[in-house]
Amino acid sequence: MASCCNHEVAIETLRGRQRRTLQITLAINAVMFGVIAGAALYGRSTALLADSLDNLGDALTYGLSLYVVSRDRTAKAWVALFKGGLIFLAAVGVGAQIVQRLISPAVPLFEVMGLFSLLGLAANGTCLWLLWQHRQEDINMSSVWECSRNDVAANISVLAAAGLVWLTGRAWPDLIIASGLVLLLLHSASRVLVSSVGELRAAASQRPSANS
């Protein structure tokens, strides 16, 4: 009996730590979405816009993850499936923006790109550090970790694009980096979707049959 109680206390302690981490990362990403989206529109940067959409997707993801912290593995798998869909939609949105920039070319402001990619890198690096300890706890937290890692990669990519725009005075580095981010988002979406579908199948196989 004591062992059972200790196990329940340990689980609740773990969930409490997960909630605190998700609350902090949710707040960071919600703020960064507004800041970076405004900078992307002002600076005419598709790569920076992709970065901001990633922050928006993460803010929604962390909110959903917070909701299912105390729920069963099936609920967590369904939310992870939804997260994968959000990542995929973000990739589609950035792809549409790339097409729009190809039709109506505009050289982005590399100063804005560089400054706000550094700001985003600091914010998302903090999130990644906070989530590191939770990355293998369950599918809910592992999918959150996946999103946060994407953010850091996106920030570094946008910073590289800013440097290339400064060197060349042209828009193509911004579009190339944005295209790379689309591929990263698609890859991440596929990983999350496959993991969540596998988790749902595993949960379904463990349910007692109607005849038993």
C-alpha cells in the first residue's frame, strides 16, 4: 500500500514539474510570436516569418500539452497527433509565403533579421534547456521537445540568412533558408505524426475487447 502511495506521489510530482515547465515555455513562445511576426512583416523576411509561425504553433502546442499532462496516454497521443498537424500547416503557410515572394520579390532588411533571430535564439534556447529534462518522459513531452528543437534550428538558420543577405544584397538567401525550414517542419511533422499514430495503436491493442 505504501509503495502504491509513493508511486502516485512520484507521478504527481512529475506532472507538477511538467506543468511548470510548460507554463513558462508557453508564455515565452506567445510573446515571441508577436514580437517576431511584427519584425518579419516590417523587415520583409520570409525566413523570419517562418520562425514566428513556429513560435505560434509552439504556443498552441504547449497549451495543449499543459491540458493533457494529467491525462492518459491515449489523450496525449491524440494531442500529439494534433501537434503534428499544426507543424504541417506551418510548413504549408511558409511555402505559400515563399511563392508570394517569388512572384513579388523584395530584399529583406538583414539588420532586422539578425537582431530578432538572436532574440528568438535566446528565448528558444531557454525553452530547449527547460524541456531537456522532460524529453523522454512521455509522448506529450517528447513532441514538445521536438517543437522546441525546431525553433532553435530555425533561429540559427535565419541568422545565417541575415548574414548572406548582408553579403549579397539579394533576397535569395532568405528564400533558400525559408525553404530549408519548410523541409525541417515537414520532417518534424512526420516524426510526431508517426509516433502519435504508433502510440494510439499501442493503446488500442491494450484495451480489453468487447467480448472479454
